[in-house]
Amino acid sequence: MSHRYRHQPLKAIYLAGHLVVTLLRIPFWILLSIPRSWRPRKSWSLKRAVLVKLIRFFFALPSKTGPIINLPNYKAITLGPGVNGLWIDPVPELITGKLEMWTKAASVTPVRIPGYWTHKKGYDIKVGAAPTPGEKVLYHLHGGAYIRLSAHPSDATAAIARGILQHTEAIHRVFALEYRLSSSKPFEVDAPFPAALVDALAGYNYLVNVVGFAPADIVIAGDSAGGNLTHALTRYLVEYKGFDKLPPPPGGIILLSPWSDLGVSHESPTASSHKFVDSDYLHPTIGSVNYAKDSFLGPLGLGAAVRNPYISPASLDPGLVINFKGFPRTFIVAGGAEILYDQIITLRDRMKKDLDDQVTYYEAKDGIHDYLIFEWHEPERTETLKAIAEWV
């Protein structure tokens, strides 16, 4: 049963018990990881082998308890030292075609959501200031399976923004959008697809028509589910280019460990979804993945996960019709040890077929899923950030 320990006092008892069990397991994990041949990857350090086990252990907890801590969300701007938050107005006038049809089917309405600016250290930039001539900006859409994490600067995914700012001379600030997260029973049913896409569109419109960035100077970056959302937003901007006041597509997109197939077409005993279970903190079935899919797909159902190009651009279902003509230059990152590896390769190959050398692929051979959020994941993290900086 999913989330069976969501109510107190069972939740507190369950979490306390797992904390004790974890403290007891850590020495055991260390002993098991001392021989290199026993580590998920022989090239991994002892520290990485143990940390991945620890993250996997805690990553699965919310599937039993629900959210462990209250994170910032779309309902309020969460203030704090150095936090540059502001409200982003909805853009119902820019919703048309398939997106309009999906919003009606899922009863999704545009709402006001928060966004957060992060500025490069040493730069005195007014929040939301107009761009300087030729200035580029990063628009970040965070990961979290569409059900967790946040755009707030205190969130783990903010390490991506900080890393890109540190290594990329051409980018002085990052805008991250607090799009709506999906939820379903036993919790409140809220924000199924295409809610996050509607919100991401509003954030993009803000950068173009409020702040004043030229679309060609915007780079959209998304990690994991944020990579899925980055693709969906770009697809919408490409397919409906020229509609009323809809801004043109961005100058480039960065897809970091993108969740590209929400169906099961890449799941088999010989696929990365199973072969790399020991070398990643995600699991294809254990944890919150099924809850995430049900919450995100909502009324559209699992059928949308296999044949909707906005949701599963890497689906192997023969009923999927997709192409990437008109997409901007794209930088794709995959970890060679992550369970999503195969679906990322499928996405890469499909994009390269239509875009050729407009697609740059970067693989960290021993990288785990979304490894840029882990500042200890070296040297792969720094090497990847430098490659992104050169690409930008």
C-alpha cells in the first residue's frame, strides 16, 4: 500500500525506526564496499559507493510516508537571506491547440506562480532587470518526478544553477520557476499534466515579454522531470510558432538526465532500467515512480505515457508519431550508471536524426541520475559543467 505511514504518529515512528536502521547499516555498507569488485562500479570510490546506497535508502521513504519535510511550493514565495522571489502572472491568451484541449480535459487552469532569480557572485543585478546587450540567461526547470523538490535556491536542484553560473562566463543569472507539482490520492488531487507546462510557458513569457530577453539569448535547462518539461515547452513553442503573441523558441536547451519515457517501453531485464539498479539511487518500480506517473498523467491516463510526444518523446510504442524539426540546438547529458540511460539514448538518437550536429551529447561513464545536483560527484560534475560552459 502506497503512503501507508502518512499519518502521525505512525509516520514519526516509521521515520525514527528507519533512522536507527540506517545508522546500523552504514558500517555494514562500508565493509561491503571496501573491495572494489563489490562496488556497483569498480571505478567508484568507497565514498561514492556508500553515498549512493544512502541516497537510495532515503529516496524511497516518501513512498511510505508522503513528504518528509515541507518544501517551498507554488502557493507562496518563500523568503530568506539572498532569496530573490517574485510572482509570475499566468498567460491564458498564449494557450492554444493541443495544450488548450489538454487543459480542458484535465480541468487545469492557469494560475500565478513564484519564480526565483539567482545571480552570479560579484554581480550587482537588480531583480528582474532588463538584459544588457547580448546577455544570455538560463531558465531552469527543476527535477523531482513532477511530485517533489522545488525551484527555491535552498533546494538540492539549485546546485545546477550555482554550478552553471560558476563555470559559464556568458551567463550572469538564472531564473527558476516554481511550477505546480502533481499529486493524487491518498493526497489532494492536484495539478496533473499539463499544469507544469502551462506554468513553464508563463515563466518563458515573463523572460521574453516582461524582462525583455530575446528568445535567442535564452537557454532552457531541465534536469530529470525538468528535462521532460523543457522538451515539452520547447515542442509547444516550435509547433505553435507564430500563434498570436507566443514568443519564438529559445536559443538552446539543456537536457540533464531527462525523463523521456513515462511508459514502460524501456523496461526489461536486459535494459538499463534493471541492469543499473545497483549503480543508481532510482528504481523502476520501488519508491514513488508509479505514484508520480499516476499523479502527473491524471485524467489522460497511462495511454498518454506511451503515445503523447509531449510526455514520452522516447517511447518505443509504434503508435507514437514524433519529430524534432525546428528544435533549437540541444545539449544532452546522461550518466552511464543511471537507470534512465537507455531512454536518454533513444531520445538522443531521435533528435540527432532530425537536428544532426545541432545536438551535442555528453556522457559521464560512471555518473548516476541527475549527478549535477550532487556536489560530491567529482570529477564528473565539474567536467560536465565545463563542457556546458563551452557549448553555451
